[in-house]
Amino acid sequence: MRRSDNGGFGQLKNRGNRYLAEKPRNSPTSTTRCVKIAIFPNRESAVTGITIALSKGRIFEETLPLLAAAGIVPDEDPEKSRKLIIGANQPDVRLVIVRASDVPTYVQYGAADMGVAGRDVLIEHGGTGLYQPLDLNIAKCRMMVAAPEGFDYASAVQQGARLKVATKYIKTAREHFAAKGVHVDLIKLYGSMELAPLVGLSDAIVDLVSSGATLKANRLAAVEHIMDISSRLIVNQAALKLKRAKLQPIIDAFQRAVEQ
């Protein structure tokens, strides 16, 4: 049997946003479906269209009014959809839903033209290749050091002291304690940070604090403020040059909404 150019699956027929790979006649193999990921409907819009990277949760919810100010309304709610690429009311705009820590990477390498990321994430990323035109003043919280209630933190951070600190913000924690002259053993964790000091893994943690309710529920207390955190608009530097006519109005609309 002659093998076809698509790997032996016969003719590929377009079915909207999918391709159906149909078996050749007289072939014993079953019909095989292969999914076409529809980035944009054609080559021209793939070059000129706008991709915005966002993460689920608080940042997405608080970015919605800013998108609306730019005339952009998502087609779906990512909390209710399993799709990672979401269209919008504007056919040349799409949203990609990624982990919060991955937003700067998608924008840096041009997989997204712009995105919204927290200051905490940007510090850990380093900000290479990113233009940060706006502090959006959304998703506000605080980067704090926290320790078990009753822990003598003031004595523990005296010059020459050594602490075990659990965090996912390694760069931030290292720079903070280095500035204080405190030697720390940093333990990288990705979640449930409050558990670490409770089971003896660490003396303290560095984490984001909003209301402080989670700390209180686990008998921890915030003992030192490191910095205030909010989310920033980030833009790929090359995209800003190549797609300025489409990106600049979005940036301007965001700025007007923030200043109101």
C-alpha cells in the first residue's frame, strides 16, 4: 500500500477547527482523528493578531475590567472551561491561560505579545526581554516573613545567625536576608508553605500574605514585611515594535482605566 504524505492516514479533511484524518480506501486501519490547534484562522492574522497571557484566579478576574476598557471581552470563563486558548469578541485577539509563574516566559519568548504578572513573579523571573509599562494596581498583597507564634524572630536574625527558610521565592528571600546579614538555608517549596515550620522543615517562611487568615489558621504570624506586591502589564519588546499599532491602544486603555 502506498503511504501518503501525512503518515499513511489518507486524506486530511478540514472540519472547522479540527482535521479529520480519514483512512484510505481498502485500508484495515480505523479512522484516526487529529486535532488542529487553531492559533489564528490564517497566516496573516497569526502575524498581526494579539496574544495575551493570563493566569487563572484573582489576576484574571481583576484584569477583566481592564480588558473591557480596551474593548476586549473573553468568549469563555477559564474557571469553567478546560480550554487553554480562549477567543475574544475581537477576532484578532486571543487569551492563553498559563500558570502565573509562566506568564513572563511566554511573553519573553514571543509566544504571547503581552500579559499580566505579579511583581513577585517578575522579580524571580528577572524581567529579561520584557517591557513593563504599567503597574496595574491589581491583585495586591504583601511579601512577608512568617514564623510560628511565639518564635523569637528578632533574636534569630541577629548578625551571624543562621535560619532555615522555606519559600518558592528564592531570589527575593536570598536578597532580603543577605541585606540583613543573615545566613539562611533556603528550602524550595511550591505550595502549602505554612506546613514547613509546623513539621520542623524550616524555622520560617517567605510567602505572599493577603488577609493573613491562612497564617492565623495554622498558628503562624507575619514577623517582617519585605515588599508590597501588585500585578504589572508586561509586553514583549519585539512585539511592541512590530505590532505597536495594535498593542499601544490596549496599553493606553489600561492606563486610563488604572488612573480613573
